[in-house]
Amino acid sequence: MDPIIAAASVLAAALAIGLGAIGPGIGQGNAAGRAVEGIARQPEAEGKIRGTLLLSLAFMEALTIYGLVVALVLLFANPFA
């Protein structure tokens, strides 16, 4: 494999996982904070808030996993080689 292609693949994988994790990480922190606020303001709605929070956290985590998949493809199943 060409060293430039290998270096570019490693850099692209690092960017994919880095940028793919920072957005959902910030979003998950904001969502959890707002959920705690909502439960503190309205304790009787805890079940609905928790269910919605867990579903939205799962969707956000899926975005991070997509970034991981792209990074792994670039590292191990390099389509440019």
C-alpha cells in the first residue's frame, strides 16, 4: 500500500471517530441534564421523561457507532488500496 494512502486513511479514520463522537457526546450531556431538570420540576412524569431520554440516547449513540464503522472500514478494509 502506498504510504500516502495509508497516512490519509489513518487521518480520515481519526477524524471520523473524533468528530463522530463529539457531537453525540455533547448532545447526550445536554439531554441528560434537561431530563434531570424535567424530573426535578415534575416528578410524576419521571417514567415518560426517562423513556424518551433512553430512546433519544440510543439514537445519539448510533451516530457514534456509525463513525466507528467508517473508521474501521478506512483502517482495515481500505477501499482506496
